[in-house]
Amino acid sequence: MTSAQIRAARALLNWTVRDLADRAGVHRNTVTRAETDATGPGHAQEAIRKAIEDAGVQFIEPNGGGAGVRLKKP
């Protein structure tokens, strides 16, 4: 999960930094650091990923076209 994917996922969900922080159970500053590559892997990153995926966003691995995100089919 890249910082750009986190920002794009928030945009797809129309969430603020605070929305994501609340849903992930982390501080707003943690989300901001994750979105600017100022933090590494850890429990906060996993909590952010889980919150985004639980909301219906899929992370797309780089497969020749670059990493991305998309909404799951309902």
C-alpha cells in the first residue's frame, strides 16, 4: 500500500483524514504521515488498510500499469 493509494482511496470514499483515522482507530497525524511516506510498515498501516478495505476499496498491485485502487462491485 503506497501513500498515493491511501490518498486515492480516501478520495474514492469521500473521507477526510479524520474520517479515516476514526475508522482505523489511529490518530489523524498517523494518517497524515502514512499519506506522505513519513512512516513505515506497522500496526497503524495495517489498521488503515483494513479500514479502507472494509469500506469497499480494493488495492491494485503494480502489474505493469502501476499501483492503484478501485471500488469493489456491490
